[in-house]
Amino acid sequence: MSSSEAASGAPGDLLADAGEEGALLRAAAAKLAALPPGAELPPELIQEFMTALVRLYTVRFQLGERVAPFDLSRPIPATAVMIMATVMLRAVNLELFELGMFQAWSGV
């Protein structure tokens, strides 16, 4: 995607399929609903939710939707955001410098 596409909200090549990610979220929600009350969420289920949510949010962002990533009625501590940003960058082998360059070039 060129920086002009990202800045204008034009989709370019979508990074995921919104319908597929929605279906995966629904499947994960069904697994969650099937857990007994008080049961700990398995790490794999958390990963399923995170993967589908990030991919779905990205596609909708590419299509021009600009919605806050968090429910603003439930404040997120800055430390929680920094932890997630750090582990997400590590998971895809990106450095903070690369994120800064992407933000500068894309206008995101």
C-alpha cells in the first residue's frame, strides 16, 4: 500500500477478509460461551480472539473506518497498551523504529 493510499483511507490490497475474520470471532465466542462459569480462558482462545480482532480492525481501518480501538467507558492503562504493543511487535519481528517509519510514511 502506498503512503497516499494509507493516508487517504483507500483500501489498496486488504490485509484480511472481514467476513472470514467475523466468522472466526463468532467461532471463538461460541468456544468462550461453552466454557464452564469461572473457567480460565485457554491461551489458544485468547490468541484466536486477538488474531481475528487485529485483522478485522485493520481491514475496517483500511476501508476508512476510524473507530477508537478501545471501549472508552473502560479506561486502558498506558502500561497495558505498551505491553501489548511490545509483544505484538516482537511476534512479527518488528522494531519500534520500523513502526515509527511506517507512521511517518503512511500518515497513520
